[in-house]
Amino acid sequence: MPLHRGAHPEQDEPSDERRRLALNPFYGEADPTAAMHTAPPRHRLPDGPLPPLTAYRLVHDELMLDGNSRLNLATFVTTWMEPQADVLMSECRDKNMIDKDEYPRTAELERRCVAMLADLWNAPDPQTAVGCSTTGSSEACMLAGMALKRRWTRRNADRYPAKAKPNLVMGVNVQVCWEKFCDFWEVEARQVPMEGDRFHLDPRAAVELCDENTIGVIGVLGSTFDGSYEPIAELCAALDDLQERTGLDVPVHVDGASGAMVAPFLDPDLEWDFRLPRVASINTSGHKYGLVYPGVGWVLWRAAEALPEELVFRVNYLGGEMPTFALNFSRPGAQVVAQYYTFLRLGHEGYRAVQQASRDVACGLARAVEGLGDFRLLTRGDQLPVFAFTTKDDVHAYDVFDVSRRLRERGWLVPAYTFPADRQDLSVLRVVCRNGFSSDLAELLIEDLKLLLPELRSQRHPLSQDRPVPTAFHH
């Protein structure tokens, strides 16, 4: 979560009057003037209570200034579910997911979801695969990384921590949670830079970074930078060859935050999951292409021995004994219930249809953007339903940051950002197509782009030359 200070960093100290929220006289429940003297302060607790409708209207009106989530093409997170899912989540929002003794049926639904994912990801024996729900794929990555490190420390107890420092190999395009993991758990992050038109991990370059202190290699099934799949099977083959030559046995974790809920349905012949013996664990985000509102992720290990037993805590003060592996404790059970509902509701064929629709929209929109003549595609939306594009070399009047800014004026959130190490010269726009973003909305986006292009082409130079433009990159 972002860190905040009490006062807004870009605003002057407000007057005493502006320290308080403004009250509309009609917010008084009976007498329109009754609540006028109780205008609540902004930055400290009010002295007394407000009528519930008054409090609701104050919060509701301020939130109207948020963007329209359906037009947010920056986020991978689900922004629409069926009304029946809304009802189920409302019925379960008071259930504490950690309290499995009090809410055994909610715990059973979590167990079934793990079993379904183990089967979907081709675990050798879905009955022996282990896994759990999390608050999202970032926590899931942390747990998977902890398991990798603990397995390595077991094997190197004679050298760690006195003589050896563990490292983790990954592409520079990984989600920021992996950098956090390495920082928090004192693991050296060895990142493979981008090169030319390769925007993700290169297996040979990854193997060159491995040594006896490597706890694992991260393969990303669906890069957040451009939507492309990393070649997981080639990565595993390269590590197999490394083991044959050197004896080093380096496991792979697949960060399938998005792709692990796309590839099984649209690319069933692609080998990236537990069919590859070197894949020790996989995570995904239920609230991305798992099609559930924010707040749920999943991590699975191919078998119990891949998750060191000492990382699993058992507590009994909530009732029966409960094994738990998590970074937090209490959290609502609503998202897990919604995930189970979605699995039941869609089934394999339903997921295939939904993800195919998103991919069709992405591919069609990418072709339309290319057809405008000013842009060059980096990816085409034919892996994740995501594509990235930049301006052509002969476009000098504007840049991707100008396009992002002008689209925001029309209500669209399309992020513009620079690429990382060795390709900082490249700035792109990225479009994420999710369930609920239809071909009709895609056509409206193209129409708005067509309206904006004449004005952009008439600029003397990109406006970012006049002032620094912050990168608007959303994982």
C-alpha cells in the first residue's frame, strides 16, 4: 500500500474552515439545518456521530471523482462481476478466512479451489499438491519465494549465512513484488536485462546468472510490460542442461499472475505448468483473469515436499488446529467464495469463452491502432489479451505521454511508461483488455483516438519536452 502523511503534500495548510467537510443542508435527515453545525473535520475523528445517511452522502460524493473502472485500461484487475456474485460476497464479507473452525464450509470451498487449480495446472497428483489462497498474487509470490529460499538454506546449512548469500534470477520485467521479496528477505536479485526487441527473460542469459547460491529462477507467464509469455519450457530445458553439466539443480517458479488463468483455456498445448518437472510452484491472481473482484490470489506447490514443513504454522486458539502459511492473518472470506462461484459458474468452457472474447478484442483493437498509421505495435494481444505500442520513428510532434494525457481527458486511462534496463530509450502505451471491455468500447476508444490525432499532429513538439512526465505504469 502507498505510504501517506497526514496533510496533502502538494497543498498549502488549509484554513480552519477548509479543514472541515462541506455539508449540504439537505443532508439533515429531518431538519435541513439540523446537521449544519456538525460539519466533520477532515483529518481527525469527529467529536460526535453523524446520521448514517449524512456520512454516506459525504463519502459517496467524494468518490464520484474517481475514474470509471470500466474505462481503466491500465489495470489487470477485474472490474465487473455478476449480481449473483455480488450477493454472495455481501453474505460472506463478515467471515474471517483464517477462522476455519468457525467457518468450515468456507474453508472447504478454499480447499476445492486449490484442488481445481492443481488439476488445471496438471499437477502430477492433484491429490498431493498443496496450496492456499492469498490476498493477491503479490503475497503468493512472497510465499513461493520463501519456500525457494528455505529449501536452498536446508541444502546449504553448512555455508549459510556465514559464507553464502542466496540469489534469485529473473527478467528485469518482473512485477515489483519480486524486487520487494529480494529486499525484504535479503536475497540478491539477479535480473536479465532487455535487449533489442526481446522484452522478457532469455533462458540462456538466465542460466548464465545461476550458481550454487541460486534459490530459483522466476518465469513470467504474461509480462506486465507487454503481455508476452516468457518461454517457460525453454527455460526449464536450459536448466536441465545446466544440471547435466554442473550438477546444479535450480527450481523454477512460474509467476502466472495473469497467464495462469489464460493459457490453460486458450493455449492448452503450451507447456509451462507442472507438466515440466522443474516447475516447483505456480501463483496466479484470482482477481485478474481469475475474474474475481480484488482481494484473492493463489499459490500451489507441485507436491508437499516442495513446501518446507517448518514454514507452516499451526494455531488452535480459534478452535480446532489450523495449518496456515500466510503473511497476514485475518481477511474476509468473500473473495474465496466468489472464486469458487466463478469456477462453478463458468467451468472450463465458460472460462475459455470469456478469455477468448478478451483476446479477440485485444487483437482487433491492436490491428485498429496499427491501422491509424502513427503507431508501431510491440505485441498484438495474441498471448495475454494485452498489447503495447509506441509512436513510429517519423512521428515527432507528440509522444506516448501526450497520447495518454489526451485520452485521460476523454475518460480513458491508458498508461504510458518507459521500459527498464537497456531499453530505457523506449516509451510505450499499454492496453489491458479484460472481461467487460467489449468490442463496442474498443471502437469508441479508436474513435476518440481518431479525434485526437489531428490535434496531436499539429503540436510543434511533444509536451514532455517542456516538463518531466511521470511514468504511469500499473502492474
